[in-house]
Amino acid sequence: MRRTGRFRIGGDQPVLDADGRSRISVEDAAIALIDEAELPRFVQRRFTIGY
């Protein structure tokens, strides 16, 4: 998988596509984690990411 620049963020539940899959590239996961570190929205809570 390549970086797409698109991802969705969820809470405790997995972020699934229409086929019930949860996928994300390493590059997009890194961007989501950096975004959370710079602007925390899930302080002391779990969150999920996927397409």
C-alpha cells in the first residue's frame, strides 16, 4: 500500500470499509499518529485509523 493522504479515525471500534476490512498504509498511519501528537483529540483514550 502507498500513502494516500486519506484515512478515517475512530474510537474503540475498528474503522472498516464496505467489505468489512480495515487497512491503512504505514505512511498514512504515521501521518495519523503525528497529527494526534500535534493536536491531541484522544487523550488517554484508544483510537483506530483506517480507510
